[in-house]
Amino acid sequence: MASLHVSPISLSARLKFLTDIFKTRDNGRTIFSALLVLVLGAYYISKKKQQGKFISNLSEVGSVSGRTRLEDEFDIIVVGGGTSGCALAVRLSEDSSIRVLLLEAGGSGRALPFSRMPAGSGRLFRSNHVFPLYTVPQVFAKDKKIFWPRAKLLGGCSSINAQMAQYGAPEDYDEWARHIGDDSWSWKHFQKYFRKFEKYIPDARYPEVDASVRGNSGPVRVGYFNTVSKTAKAFVESCIRTGIPFTPDFNGPKGTLGTNRIMTYVDQNYERVSSESAYLTPDVLARPNLKVAVNATATRILFENVDGEIRAVGVEYASSALGTRYCSRARREVILSAGAVHSPHILLLSGVGPAEQLKAHSIPVVKDLPGVGANLVDHCVFDIGFKDKHNDFPLIVKAKGPLDVLKIISSMIQYSVLGIGGPLAMNFGEYAAFVRSDDPTLFPPVEFPKQLEDSTSSENSPDLEIFTTPFAYKDHGATLFDVFTRALHVYLLRPNSRGTITLKSANAFDFPIINPNYLQSSDDVEKLMRGVKLCLRIAQQEPLRSYIDYSSGRSDLDQELHRKSDEELRELVRERVETVYHPTSTCRMAPMDQDGVVDSDLRVYGIKGLRVCDASFFPWIVSGHTAGACFAAAEKLADLIKTGLCCLNCNAFQHSTVTSFRVHSTDPLTHRWHDTFVGGRCCHLHLSVSVKAMVLLRRSLENNLLNFGT
Ligand SMILES: Cc1cc2nc3c(=O)[nH]c(=O)nc-3n(C[C@H](O)[C@H](O)[C@H](O)COP(=O)(O)OP(=O)(O)OC[C@H]3O[C@@H](n4cnc5c(N)ncnc54)[C@H](O)[C@@H]3O)c2cc1C
């Protein structure tokens, strides 16, 4: 039997990690650093008990020799323990007869204070818990290479994201359903899976939220537990004065358009709710039929030709580029949930993708599928920073004196000792506005005469989001300002530009080539430019206006941006465009002749036993934040697979009363025939047999090999 190990991050490494935090915070004021380390250390120890148990010795679930042992064989292998992968593996393993292996390239996110603490995740961007990806030079954006962090952690990007819980417009999903010709993806049907993952308990401060349309018993806590800055509330008032209506709930029945505070994935204990923290609870990790292997990077999918059909039968993985390659076998399915960059990458490495590209890297072609890695789309953003007059932001960017250091210590004590949240419970994306770039009240045709292509999913869906953060930043937070700031950000929700993920080499540990092709479409530039102008108008409206120091002479901030001409703003858009970290659609759910990679059950075309379930299957990017749809799709697929298995069994026995039966099966590894006698009871629709017998039955039913003894 495989034994379980706690992920081996040494105590000294953790202490070093903690001290590093404070070195950067107080410029070496060691006495304060020591205090803070103690506080965080206590916090860490109190949380350590909650950490799950993961398999880090890969030989416990995989073999090197190619000769698979029983413990290396699973029903389903999920590759990537991220936002979708954790949810999927956990829901599947609710059926105790399904043996699930979850393979994750990183370690635990919950083990990291900076992941659990809502304000902390930016600190992980340049750590080894994140894949340090960059785009190629963006030819339509002044040849900039853009930093593209993707999480390398359990929980995936839900362990490092901005925790903004908005799911896109309902009509986005209707568009998905129409495109793939399957109504189960329409909002009418798909919304139940958002409710399934959600836990929203009515909040007396927000009576306008219609709790009846929210889930109240799912694992993912959503709500308003994050701390918001004082100035942020002024944003909504200024938006309303600019002509953007108030909306009770961006995910509510009245639709997405409008302005309000944004709900977050932060729980009542002021901790981030990641896919790992929500789904991989200690109880779940104790399930005998679920194994979670960490530091296990999938290097390729294993295929076999079974009766003339290509079938995914397992996964090869390793803990490092030069590390031993292990293999685990999948009796039923391999499901890729490695995210919009890595799922197509793994398919390409495995020989599934555009044949020409595979041949160029001497990878044998298993299936010529041109859509793999195509259609990459991402939300891009333009950030606007102002000097804030009030100088009262509670988190100090760079402590300049004892008072600032005290503020930092106070924040730490509020969060870690008193448990009352405070500044460290900020997620920074606080309030937002969703608008349309063709709304004549916001963009009067006389001033904005150019007709732009409507890229939205319906007339009720937005194509621009504006949100506010309590400080401005550059380089993804690596560069902060030495004065108090407030920022507005506008991002393009429905870009026309499309890019690609392609192979750099056949080595699984070489990152792929990422080209989102930002601003390839001139309409994208125009829409972003309109969004920038709208932000500047909002910032000119009271009460926000009073917070902004328009007399500041700081040329590195944007007090003077409203003086620029449209042409100058377009140039600036190309110069300053950045990612808002939402890549999707690189293994699109679409008809195969439209660059489709998966069908409406997320099965890869032309290959048995292989699916993709993560942001890469989105047929179109949603006009909002992307994590919600990843959770919901994982919930949907888990239901589909479990129901499929149930039907498989039930149909066979529908009109039979069988008290014992004999199973002929093949061993999927050796293809040797077995003739196994399985005793048991079977009645209409329900079976009462051992788990092993169920597995054999399923295998036999699939292959039409079941003979009944009586
Ligand atoms: C900085 C940032 C801020 C964001 N803010 C928000 C927000 O506020 N709200 C929102 O809704 N969305 C936000 N997003 C986007 C959202 O988090 C993602 O779209 C979503 O989490 C993607 O989920 P996924 O399942 O597709 O992939 P991921 O969650 O990225 O999971 C992929 C997993 O696969 C693992 N993996 C990769 N390659 C391999 C391999 N070869 N073998 C094994 N494992 C592998 C990774 O380590 C990772 O755990 C943000 C994203 C980022 C990065």
C-alpha cells in the first residue's frame, strides 16, 4: 500500500522564506523583522495541522520499468491539481469505486502563508511556486515581452489569483451552447454547477444580493469577507455619476452590466478560498481511492492502439527535467487540467496537435489536431495610477520610519493574532464596473464615431471592465511607488486578437512559446482606448476626484493623462498593455473543423479515454473573471462521468435479477485474458458488490464482455 508523506518543505526553508518577507518590508529593521517572523511563525504552526497529506515519493503511484503494479493503476488520472483539477478529482473520488490519481507539478498552496493571506499572492509571482513564463515580443504592442505568471501549486491559479468572484455574463454560456450544439452548456442548465460549487450565506450589509440564485452549500465560500479600503467606496459613487448604473450583484439575475463591490473568494476567517483549500480537505485526502502526487510534472500521455482505436492509457511524469520518469496507468480516462498553457503543451508533447509542428520537433504524430494551442485569447489591461491625497493606505509599501513599521506590525497582529482580518485581508480588486464600449450614454457617437465590431455574447454582455485597487503598481507589483497611490484599471473582456501556444522543443521541461498577439486587432486598441477615457472621466467625478492629487507633479503617475489626444492614448495603450492573467481557449470546445479540440463532453477528438477540463476548453473567453467557469465545468464533468458510469452499470442490469455472475475481462496493461468469478448480489438498478468487482464489471461492460452466470 502507498504510504502518505507530508510535503517536504524544511522548517529552515520556511523560516528563511518568512525572514525574506520582512527584509523587504522594513529595510533591515531586524528587531521588527524578528517580531513579525514570530507572529507569522505562530500563524504557520497553527495552520500546519490543516495541511493535507500528499504523495511526494512518486514510486508509490508510478513505476519506472513499464511493468505496472496494481498500485500504479487508476481508473482516472487527472493531470494538474489546479482550479479545475482539484475540483474534478475530488468530485470523482466521491464515488468510492473510482480510483483517482491527481498529478500536480507543484506542492501545496495552503502550506504557503502568502497564498492563504488574501494580500500576499503577489509575493509568489517571482517564486518557484509559479511558472515564470513570458510571451514572445508582442509585435502590436511595441515588441514588449510580457510576464505571464501561471501557478505551479495545488489549487493552481486559484492559489495565486486576485480572488475576484465574478463569472462572466450568463449569455457567454448560451453562446458556448449554441456553438457546440449542446444546450447543457447554456446558462439555463449550466448555472446549477455554479451553485453547486458556491457557498454564499446572505450578508446583512448586502440585502440587494438575491441569495436564492446563489449556492449555499458548496465547498467554495464566496462573499464580502475581504477588507476594502475607504477610498474604494468612492469609486462606485463616481461611476454612478458618470452614467454607469448600480447593479445589485454582478452574478445575479439582473445581469453583469453596472457597478458595485465585487464578491471574493475569501472566507469568514479572512483566508483565500482556493480549489485546494475548498476541495482537498483532510477528510477528502483520507479517501483510500484518491491519491494526490505533488512535484509530479506530466511529461506525456501514453497511448495504445486498442482494436484499431487510439486510446489514452496512462501518463508519464517526473519531478525534474533529469529526474526518473514514472508511469501510471489509467483504466478509463486521462483528464488534462493543467491550464490554458500546459494542457495544450502536454498534448503537443504527446503527439496530439498540428502534424507539421509535431514533425518539426520529431514527435511522432498520434493525432493531427490543428486546434491544439490555437485560439489563445487573454484579457489585456491598461493600468492608470494616481497620487492619493489622503496618505492613509494601511499597508505600507516601503516603510520609511517607525510609524510605518508600527502600521505593518499592527496589520500582522490584526490578521494573525486577533483574527480580525485588517489590511492583510485585502484582495486589492475591490469594486468594479462592467460596461459596453458601444454604450451611447458613455461613449456618445459624436465623440466616438467609429463603428466597432460587436464581440460580445449579447446586448446585455459587457466588453470592458474597470476596477480599482488601493495602490498603483508596475511590472506586476514588482515596482511600487514611494507615495500613496490609487489605481484604476480597464480591461478588455472580449478581444478579437488571437494567439498561439507552440512547442519550443520536445523537452517537457522547456516552456512552450506563448504568443497572445495582443492588440493585433485595431478594434481591441480602440475599445481599450475608450475604456481609458472612461476611467479618466470617473476619476474626475466626485467623490473620487477629491482623493486624487491632481496637482502632483509626478510624471511617473497619470494625473495628466486626460490631456492626451486619442492618438496619443492609442500609442500609450500599445506601450503599456499588460496581461490580466486570464488565458483561455487553447483546446477549444468547438466543432473539429473550427479548430475544435474537444467535443461537448470535453473528449479529445479522435482519441478514446482523453479529455481536457480547464480554461483551455472555453470556446470563447467569458466577459468576466475565469476561475468560476473552471470550477463549474469541473463540477459538470464530474457529474457527467459519474452518471455515465452509473448508467453503464444500470442499463446492463435493468431487467435482470442476478445473484452471481462471471466476468471475462482483459488486463488493459498486458491484454491478457482473465476469467474472474465474482460473486455478489444484483437487483434492479442497484448492485451490491465489492469495489474490485465493480471495476471489473465496468471494464467488461465497456468491452461487451460480460456473461451472466445466472
Ligand atoms: C495573478 C492572477 C490573477 C487572477 N485573478 C483572477 C480573479 O481575481 N478572479 C478569477 O476568477 N480569475 C482570476 N485569474 C484567472 C483564474 O485564476 C484562472 O483562469 C483559473 O484559475 C485557471 O484554472 P485552470 O484550472 O485552467 O488552471 P490552473 O488553475 O492554472 O491549474 C493548472 C494546474 O496544472 C498544474 N500543471 C501545469 N503543468 C503541469 C504538468 N505538466 N504536470 C502536472 N501538473 C501541471 C499547475 O501547477 C496548476 O496547478 C487570475 C489568474 C492569475 C494568474
